Amino acid sequence: MTRPIKIAPSILSADFANFGAEIRAIESQGADWVHVDVMDGHFVPNLTFGPPAVKAFRPHVTTVMDVHLMITPVDAYIDAYATAGADILTAHVEAGPHPHRTLQAIRAAGMKAGIALNPGTPADAVEHLLDLADLVCVMTVNPGFGGQSFIDMTAKIARLREMIGDREVMIEIDGGVDPTTAPLVVNAGANVLVAGSAVFRGGSVDRPDVYGENMRAIRDAVTA
Ligand code: DX5
Ligand code: ZN
């Protein structure tokens, strides 16, 4: 396997009163990206943060700010997330009837464009979007909450890797990723691993070394 694996801790599992320090802590411990879960209480049954909060995270992020929108509608908010400083903006294919337009608008706003699929959505749903996407996010939980159990999507990941072919499209996995599940998805073709509870568990801004150990455990599991 030659694809380098990136780890993107989800700050959904961070201390919500201390995002700046939490972001600096995970980056100092080797996080490749920072994954930001935006939820609207409508597309998913939970509510997190919007553009002003994402803008406040921006100065703390020195790697890549990977913003995952679990909202509908999407298009009206794309420019706000560009202004807030997102590097990658991912929308769900289930969020509306015009995903081509959404992906084009994300790229036109100067960001990399991602398309996410819920566990119940087949790989074929994004087949005709692959030329417009920089990243496909395969959900391995039903979105809305951290700490849920992994749903096996390895067949879908393998199918997407085949469909992507020579294109420069990353496959990101989101939900229930830990040292046990990470090797399954990487062997199937994933190259970006989002992890919330498996990175933040047991650590804190005062014990950032635990975040480092948790990330190392995931990396070691996929390179073993
Ligand atoms: C779920 C979010 C995930 C979540 C992952 O809706 O998109 O990013 O925070 O958390 P864990 O790794 O705990 O499943
Ligand atoms: Zn996410």
C-alpha cells in the first residue's frame, strides 16, 4: 500500500469550551488535518456550530481545516464557509437534488470539494460526481454523533476505489474508526481516517501526549 494515511481528528470529541487549545494539542501530537463537524439539527438530529465558530477555529489550524457539512440546504452557506477559512468543504450527496451544482460552487469558492455518503447510500450515487470531487467521505456510522459503533462499509470503499481509478480523489472514512477498524478500511482503499473518540479518549489539553499515543495506535495498526 503506497498511499500515505492521514489522520483527521474530529473536534466533535474535544472540550467545547476550549477549541483553540484542543486544536493546537492534536496538531502538536501529529494530526494531519482537523475535522470539523457542522450539524444543523435537521439533516442530522444534532446541532453543533456554524460559520462564526469555524472562523474562530481558523487561526489555530496550521494543517488543513476539513469541514464536514451535515446540513441541508448546502448551497446558500458555501461562501460563508469559504470566508470562514475551510480548506476542504464536504457536503452530503443526500442533502439535495443538485450535488453537481454544489461541488462546482465549492470549487468556485476556492476550496477542495468533498462528497459524503451515508451508510445506506450506494457507491453508485457518486459515480457521476467523481470528476468534480477531490474527496469522497464514506460514513461508517449514521451521522449525528461521535462514539457510535462502526458499520462495515469495506465493500463500498473497494467499489469506490475501483470507480475512482486514476483520478486524484481521496477516500475519507468517518465514524467508529479505531485501531481495530482502521486496517479494514485502509485495506479496502481508504487514505484519510477521521477519528473522534478514538483520538480524544483519555487525553486533555493538559495531557496531549495521550492524543499522540491514540493517533500512533491507529497509525501502527494500519502499517502493521
Ligand atoms: C459523525 C461525525 C464524525 C464523528 C466521528 O456524525 O461526522 O466525524 O465525530 O466520531 P467517532 O470517531 O467517535 O465515531
Ligand atoms: Zn465528520
